[in-house]
Amino acid sequence: MSETVCIGAIAGAFGTRGEVRLKSFTAVPDDIAAYGALVTEDGAQSFEVTLTGQTSGALTARLSGVRTREQAEGLRGTRLYVPRERLPDLPEDEFYHADLIGLSVHDSGGSLLGRVRAVLNHGASDLLEIEVPGESRTVLLPFTRDAVPTVDPGAGRIVADPPDGIF
């Protein structure tokens, strides 16, 4: 498990005074401002976040030290991280996406099906994007109790019972 977790990304500038459009990856989008200073992936920059409103598909925010539109635009695409210890503990059978990425996926007989590349959500429910070994394709597996009965991040593995025809 990583020491930091990505909880947002800067989508671009908003307005002329250094505000940014901010994509939040937290369960409650406004919570992105509740975790204290957020850092860039390389740790080179740190920002205090003050939410200022909403725009289509994003929050608007002020970041400490960002005063101009040019500075804000220069941060476009920057992912924002928080130390894992600042995140709340999750109930049993709930997982942070960051903890699922990279886990090996096996069927109930122990055969390797692939490795989790990403966790996607397009509105209905989470999907695990699985890289299939030896192939260039990926497979989308519904992240439901029926399709994924066992998740063991400590052991680095998932046991899946995929619907027929997916693999």
C-alpha cells in the first residue's frame, strides 16, 4: 500500500485570479478540502485548498500560493495526494481504489486471470480493469460481491468468479 493516496486533480484554470477547476476523487467531493495540505505526486509542491464553488463536472477552488490564471493553468493535470494516515478507516469490505490497483486476480481454482490496472466508475458501479497476462487487451470485471467474493490487499490478491465469457 502506498504512503499517499491521490484524492484529486487540477482540471485547469477558472477565472482570472488564480482559481482552479478541481476534480475530487473523494466519496463526498467537498471533503477534498478537509484533509489539510495536498501535495503533488513528486512532493515538490503543497497546497492548502479553499473551495469557492462548483462548475460543470468540477469544484472551483483557491490553492495557496496560486495567484494568477497563468499559474493555475500551469497546474492543469496535476494530481493531488494526501498522506494515507489522514484518510478515515473504512468499514469492512470497502477499499480505497489505490489499494486495489496492482492486485493479482485469480479465479476460484487459483489460476491467474490478470492484474488490476484501474478502478473505473461510469455512474452505475465500480469496474475493475484487469490486464490479461500475455495479451494487449484488458477486461472489465464488475466489482460486486458475486463477481469478486474475496479481496485481500494484505496478500496482494483478489479471488474472482467472473461472469461467463469475460475471460
